[in-house]
Amino acid sequence: MAFKIVGSQCTSCSACEPECPNTAISEKGGVFVIDPAKCTECIGHYDMPQCVAVCPVDETCIIDPAQPRYQGAA
């Protein structure tokens, strides 16, 4: 599942954007959003999603249950 950013909790600090190895995070309307088509949950890059690791507000970067689980190359 891709991650998503809870817009109402996003402080627009921009800490997450440069940390994403897939450039899946961008600013839109004053808050940051994650493109689910680009999000790989940092699998193959890091032990934990970098958006979660650097976000100063707990539970702002969360799994989006509406998106399918990321499937890496076999």
C-alpha cells in the first residue's frame, strides 16, 4: 500500500519531500501529498519509509488502505 499524508495534520514543513527516494512527494495547495503511483513504501531503499521517519507530526504519513500493496520487481 502506498503511503498518504493526512492533509489536516501536514504543517508544510517540507521535511519529507527531499527524503523520498522516488520523488513521490510534492506540494499541492499548501500541503504535501504522495503520488501513490510512485510510492514504493521505500522498499529496497530503506528499512522504514522516509516520510514517516522525518515527519515531525506523528501519524501524518500513514498507509493508504485504498491503494494496493507495493510489489517490487520479481
